Amino acid sequence: MRIPLAAMMACLLALPLHVRAQSLDAVGTRAQGMGGAFVGVADNASAVYWNPAGLAGGAYFSLVIDGNTAEAIPDGLANASARSGWLLGLSTPALGLSYTRLQTTIVRPAIGSPEYSRVESLLTQHVGGTFGQTILGQLAVGATVKLIRGIAAAANVPGNDRERLLDDVDLIGHGSNTVDFDIGLMAVASFGRAGLTIRNITEPSFETGAGEELPLQRQARAGGSILLLPNWKLAGDVDLVTDL
């Protein structure tokens, strides 16, 4: 079985059109350094975010404190976005504890008002408990239970300067609480790993002050990694759900 599994993982990693890191926020310096191809690698405390099942084959103790911000203002497109992610994670092979703060701001043209732009902002703070378990020898499963505090805001504001609107507009948001889940699978072999993560299982929504709802989109991603040398890995991820 070793040769077919290795061949399948090599084919997965050879699909450059799908190897991208846009559906999951790039939380964690190590994951960022790998272009977000981390679902089939996750073996430190950031696995509580990337793949809960990764804890079962990870370090006996891991602590991650990390944060980053990024903006995307594409030329020739009307939409723009800004994202930030902060993670505090503590893990052992069977249990992980985490605090995650994620914020996404999107600017797009306002419908029917060419002189205005639509600005939507969603800030979520997640307090999570992650549980991992090895089954069938080389297959691990994991789940993260999250208490989420969300602050959602949306408004039409004057102007079309996307960079200014991303940086300077301060919207008044409305807060609410909910509970959600992430799940993960990880198959481990001597030559590599293959993983699957589904985040935001219930796809919770948070109301703005005007009664609209901004969803925390469900995300599904598969990934794999092959050990080339003791300190070298080839990794890639495939998004399974379109991120709108």
C-alpha cells in the first residue's frame, strides 16, 4: 500500500492551481512560511486552528503565540479586503487550549450608489478546547469546540478609495455570542501525512446593528505532505469549498 498512497499524495501536491491559502486565514508564522499549506503538516499548537487531529501526532508540549495582518487590493477589481489573525495556543497530544482573534474587512461598490462603497467588518474572538485521538494505528481524529464572540458591522460610506476605507473607516458594530465546532482527520505514514479539516461546521452568522447578518463561512480543506529529507517537506493544500 505504500507506493499507491505515496503516488496519490504526490499527485495532490503537484496541483499548483489549487495550492493557495485564501480560504483559511494564515494564522501562525510556520503556516505562513509554507504558503498556508499546513493541513497535512500541523504538528504544533497551531494545529488547534489548522487541523485538530494533528495534535495526536504532535509534540508532547507546544506553545504558540502569533499574529499577522494582510491587505488585498487587486488591480482592475472593485473589491478589496483586509484580514488579521492572532493565536494563542497551548497543546499536548490529547488536549489543546486556544484563543484566536480573527478580523475581516471587505470593501465593495455599493449597489445603486456609485459614489458610495459598501464596507463590511466581522471581528470574531474564539475560545476553544481541542481534543485529539489516534484510532486504527495511523489515523487520528480531532475536534475543537469554540465559544465565539462576534462583532459585526456594515454600512454604505462615501468614497471609492479602497485603501483609505480599509484603514480609516471605523464602523459601530453589534456583538453576539455562539458556539461552533471544527473537525479534522490526519493519516500518518513513514513518508508523509494526509489531512482534512472542516472549520465553522454550523456556519454561524452575526447580526449588525442594522439587522443584517454576516456569516462565518464554512471552510473545508485537504492537504498532504511528503518527507523528502529529515528536515525537508513538500506540502500542498486543496480548498474543497469556494470562499466567497
